[in-house]
Amino acid sequence: MLAEERRQHILDLLAREGRIIAKDLAGKFQLSIDSIRRDLTIMEEQGLLQKTYGGAIPLSLPPKVRTFAQPRSIRYGEGAPHQNAISEYAASLIQKNDTVFIGSAGIHYGMLKYLPADIPFTVITNSLTIAEWIRNQPQIESYLIGGKLRSIGDSMIDTIALETIGKYNFDIGFITGGGVALNGVSTSTPEGAAFTRAVAEASRRTICLAPHEKVGVRMFAATIPLHQIDLLITDQGVSEKAIREFESKNVDVVVADEDFSSEGVNHEGD
């Protein structure tokens, strides 16, 4: 097969599936991954697609991000494979006797099924749903941040919650946001941003969970700048350009593989 024919097949696959994985293409066309990556690089330079860490996605504008709380059935669902890869890698970082903060986002909920079952540790959360699940795990000592109950969502982010957070010290604070860009993490409300800032200030290590659809997005309320992030975990859908830009800001980046099995893919040296 000629290179141009192969690249047309790649474009057809991309149009049909919405995303392509380099290692899958290598197997399909019986080529090395390096050869496929060269194809993708050429196609990106031709303006045909956007190359990502693990493959490519169609050229598109940044996704519109919801500025309101999602229903529980969506927010606390199974999660997409790339989100679960991030959640699993994040959960694998918890060590014996750690005290960690796990927030109320869907990707935080995704961590629950991957939390260590064989070591004792402590979880603090501001989510009623997550607290209800954690309280039944014998190896986890759990605390729920109090505050005003909201009609939308199940998390506490008001003044009472802010004051309570200041009384704790965390080994790890797992944070996220509606957007993660070069100016830092952002979210839809000042209250949510203030709460996340308080978590970061209380954490010895701040770890940001950043699915590719949130990378490059800037929302209304700034949370924390990049230099306050100790580790950013994203997925293979993120563009190589975005990774290079984050690393140019001295941010440690890990790209979690969807085939992840308690061993993430560290971008360093790739």
C-alpha cells in the first residue's frame, strides 16, 4: 500500500471512529509505531488532523464546557475509558497511612473502584455521594467536609467548608477543574475556585486530574496557577503540543494509558 493510500485509510478511520490510536494502526498496517507517528506528523502538518500523545483526533474547536452541575446519573456514571485511566493512575499513587482529599467531580468518583484495598489510609471529601461509598470501606478512615447543602450537586463549597478545609493537612490533594490551560486551573464559579485553592494550600502534594477535553479550556474563575501543581495526569487524547507547553512551564506530566493496570505511562523521556 502506498503511503498516500494508507493516510487516506487513516483519515477514513478517523472520520468513522472519532479517534485513532497509533499502536492499533501499527498492527493494522503491519508497520512500526514510529512509521505511523511519521504519517500522523505529516498529516498534522497538512492540516488534516490533530496529533495526540497516543494517536490523533479530528481538527476541532475546544469543547464547550458545562457551567452548571450535571445530574448525578451522568456525573457519577461509569466514566469514559480515558477518564478511568486517569482515575486509576491517580488512585495508584495513594500510599499506606496517607491522608488524601478526593473531591466531588465525576473523575474523582471514578477513583473509588481503584482505591487500594490492602492498606490503611484516610480520605477527606466534600461529596455526599463519595462519602457514602467510602464509609463502608474498612481500610479507609473517612471524613466529610460540612457546609450548606445545595439544590444542585452534592458537594459543599461554601464558607463553612472553606473554614473546615483549613483545619486539615493532606499528603495528596486530588483536584480538577472545568479547564486546565497555560494560565492554570479554572472552574465555573468563584466559590468552587476558592474551595479548590484551599485544598491545594492544605496539600503537601497537589495532583491535577485533567482529561484531554478540559486541556486548553479557560473558564470564568481562576483556581490555581500551574506552578502550584506537583503532577498533572492526563490521557492519550491530549495533543503533543499541549504536553510540550505544560512541560515548558516545569509541570510534571503523566499520560495514563487506557490499558493501564496500576502502571501509568510517564511522558518524561518519551
